[in-house]
Amino acid sequence: MPLDHRRLRGPEESQPPEVWAAAAGAGGAAAAEEEEAAAAAAAEEARDPCALRPLFARAGLLSQAEGSAYVELGGGTKVLCAAWGPREAAAEPGGGAAAGGRLVCEFRRAPFAGRGPRAAAGREAEREAAAALREALEPAVRLARYPRARLAVSALLLQDGGSALAAAVSAAALALADAGVEMYDLAVGCALCRPPGAAAAWLLQPSEPEERRAAARLTVALLPSLNQVSGLLGGGQGGPPDSWAQALRLGLDGCHRLYPVLRQSLLRAARRRAAPSTA
């Protein structure tokens, strides 16, 4: 019988690759985690605690939504937001209607946004993030101008590179303003974290590895023109009260530094809409 020389003849005995992957992964996973922790610690020592990650923001991306915005932080965090409204609100169970409008916020993680414990957190973590997003945005929106109406904001985390909730706050505020919703000011979000150690300093806009190793976290939402804090979410072992006060001052300074970038992106979107379309 003639042989088929076009095929590569495999060995007579073979084993599935999962056997070797499991044997190598037992010791390789621990070594990889140690190397990652050492690299993260070295990066924390080298970085400036007050340095901001590069920010890219653009409003008016989605044609299907009344308002939209995309925010990306250097290092991999990407958030896309859409806003709709006002719409007629459903009647409350008691039969009465609220005097002002109602803001409905949704926060979702894309299945490919990240790996590890955050990706497996599930719907409960998304509901907590949506509640924090609503708390940060409500003081910025003039809900009294929309009686018995409902405004909706949906934030989608495309990639989690750290400081995701703060980026979502900024993107959602841009989307609401892009939709023409009356607002007192743009809400700007800024995140901080404190590494383990008694002498550790707070880090502005931490990355995902820095947040994972952090002993304490803080997310600040600010209305810069009014100099009013609209949202504050923190937890962990941050040290004495003076340490938390220092973190709050650092976060407020970061919000003020991010505000011109968001404002310019909103102005560019308004100019694009006002520009005459060429046939």
C-alpha cells in the first residue's frame, strides 16, 4: 500500500497537552504571582503618587443614543456610556408621583473586561457600582426641571485597568451633558488607593494591580465649578483620619486637573454637531 507522504506521521503513543499543562501550572502559577507582585511593588516605588494617568475622552459617539461618551485611561481602562431621556416615569406603587425627575443608572462589565476575582464578582458588584454611580451623578443633574420624568444612563466597562468607577462617573456625566440634560456641572471622578504598609502613600488613579494589592481605596466625585463633592466611596485600612483627609485633598486636586480635558471634549462634540454637513 503506498504511503501518504503529504502527512506528518505522529508518534505511536501520545498524551493530551492538558496533562503537561497541569503539571507545569502547579508551580508556574505561584512563581508568576510572585513575579507580578515584585514588579508591581517596584512600579509603585518608582511612580509619582500625585501623577495622573493619560486621559482620552470623546462625546457623541453613538448614533442610537441621545447622548454618549467614551473615556479611556492610560493603562487600559475603557468605559463607554450612553444616556437617554427624559422619558415618562412609571407610576409609583402608592399612586403618587415624585415632584422631580428620577435618574436610573446601570453599570455592566463586558465578559472580556478583565480576569480574576473582579470578573467573577457577578451582578452584585455591578449593582453596587450602579448605586455609587447614581449617588455621584444625582447632585449634578437638575432633576427638578424634569417632573415625573426618568433619565437613564448605561455604563459599559470594556476593559478594567483600574479606577473603573471613577472613569464611569466622568463618562456618564459627559453622556448626560451630550444628551442635552440640564446640569449644574460635570461630575468628575478620581480614584485613589493606599498600598500596605504604615509609611505607604496614597496613589492617584491606581492601576488594576495596584488596586488588587491595596489596603484601602477611595473614589471621589466632584463638581469642580461649584467645588462640591457629589460622591464619596471608600473602604479598607487607610490609617488615621489625617491619612483619609490627605487622600481626599489629593483626589479633589486630581478632579480639578481632569476637568479641563472633559470640558474640551464636550465642546468639541458641540462644534461637530453645529458644523454644517457637506453633501
